[in-house]
Amino acid sequence: MKRIEDFKSIIDRYDVVFFDAFGVLKTHSGLLPGIERTFAYLEAQGKEYYIVTNDASRSPAQLAESYHKKDLHCVSADRIISSGQLTKEYLELKVHDGYVAYLGTEESAHYIESAGLKTLPVRDVDSTNIDKVNALVFMDDEGFDWFHDINKTVNLLRKRTIPAIVANTDYAYPVSKHDVSIAIGGIAQMIETIVGKRFIRFGKPDSQMFMFAYDLIRDYRPISKKQIVMVGDTLQTDIIGGNKFGLDTVLVLSGNTLPQDADNRIQATGIVPTYICESAVLGPEDLNF
């Protein structure tokens, strides 16, 4: 594990960079100031980059548009790998009729609808349609009533033997410099404990997420895992996931892991990144090439 202040010196060693999104490229306040310089440098050097995110709240096109609105126009939909895409693949293979109930926003239901399936928000599950619900997906922590719909989810899973899929495994995400909010993965874990059933999870740290991105590149050119680096702010998802898949990893201290906590968290978890860096932002001087 090396502490390196200059993020440019890290990415210069690799051909492809995988970025987490929240806490690495953006925070509760918007894009990290100066992050556009990092992408300008990657573009100028001809390096590939992908955003590998557990955010299943919107489609890749909608996620890309959110970057465009913040003047980061180089992030296109084909550069975004979302855990929602893995959820879609699973649903296409395993669910053939009936409804797929979900917790989340209407936008997050895109992944279910694009699999050619009928969607049903949990709030609309009732005695007339419960027998037609053949799967449940935890998509996003917004778009539903936390008391009413979480209780309804518990009772749906008690009454129906159906697969429950967690499309975002994050337990929490930062909403300010010091505070976090519960993410849908945290809600799913609580419900899993209550109903006593094992849920199906997609997203980091699962290796499927990294394999999905890796295979996209290998479709058009040879690539070794040693040519890829994963940049993330969370030890339990980004870093351990990248480590397990065989990638070098960078822990940045701009999101979930605060600078004063980093050493203690690494020691307590045993999850060791290849590098630690303050942030993924390049300085203006890094563009003088």
C-alpha cells in the first residue's frame, strides 16, 4: 500500500481506469471541483475509462445525461457500467411472466422494463395481484414510503416464494462531509434478516460487476487485468471487489472513507488498496503536456 499525492502518476501506469461514481467523481455537492481535468487528461492520453457504479436508480443514458448537465460531456452511456444491467440480465433469464415488484423510483424501473417485463411498485401490490408477482427487486432508496412500503415488502416476501434481487448493494452513501444516508442495500439486508431468506445481489464487491466491464473491453481488444486500475472511496465494495478480481486499486479519501479514518479502517477490515490518494482530481499543471 502506497500513499501517493499525485493521482496522475497512478493512472499513467495503466491503460484502463474504472471509476466508482459517488464519492470519487461526485459528492452531495455535485461534481468534485476539477474532476473535468482528469477526464481531459485521459482523453488526451487515449486511455479508456469506465464508471463502474452500484447506482441502479437510472439507466446508463440518464446517468450520462446527469454528467452532461454538469458540463462533463465526455461521459457517454457506453462508458457507464451499472449493477442495474446485471439485474436486467438475470431477470431476462429467470422471469418470464407476471409482475416484477420493485422498491425505488419510476426511473429505476427502466432496467426491469427493458427486460420486457411488467413492473409493479411495491405500494401497488394488493390481494388482486400478489399471486402474479414473480420477483422483487430492490432498486433505489427513494420513490417509496419507508414505513408503509418496507412493511409491505416484508409481508410480500413472507407470503410469496419468489427471488428477491438487490440491484444496489451499497449500505450507505455520504450526504454531507460527515453524515451518511441509508442506501437500498442496507434496507435489503435488514429485510433479509427479518424474513430469513437469502437475496440475490448484483454490484460491487461481486466479481460479476468487474467481469461485465472486463468483457466489454475484451470484445474488441486484448486486455490484461494488470492494465486496469479500480478507483473507489469504499473499502467494502470498490476496493475489496477490485482486489478479488485481480485489479490494482486506489482508495481515494473524497467520499465514504475520510482521511482521518483511513488507516484505522484498513487495519480493522484487512482490506488493503494498492494505493491511497486524496482524490481523483488532477491539478491544472497536469494538463501541461
